[in-house]
Amino acid sequence: YGHSEADLGIVSMFSGFGPAFHKSYHEVLPPAPGFAARRDLYELHHHLNHWEIFGAGYRGGAMKLVQRLLAGMNK
């Protein structure tokens, strides 16, 4: 019973789904207002989880998202 945006976080992390997937997904479940602002946060959750479980190979992706989120807060 998780939020659909969390599902899209893992999809973004591994980016194995093309534009047709996202279009079809959002036709069935339209993005909630503000989704674009939360997308990086949901993806960061998965990067941090993978970093903890699988090691430092996920550090770079996590830090990139943290920097992007912090930059967005200063706008």
C-alpha cells in the first residue's frame, strides 16, 4: 500500500522505461499536483536504500539528487 510516486522513483532510478510507459502510466493515474517537485525526492529514497544495502556504488547518484534538491530549495 505505497504511494504510486514511490513506484515512479524506482523507475526513474533505473530508467529502463521510455516515454510510452510514462504516458500510459499517467493516463491511468495522473500525476498529483507538485509531482515534478517530489520526483527527485522519491528517487533519492531508493538511492539511499540501495547505498545502504549494496554499498558505495550508489553514493554518486544519491549525492547528485541531494544537490539537485538543495538547489531547488534555493530558487
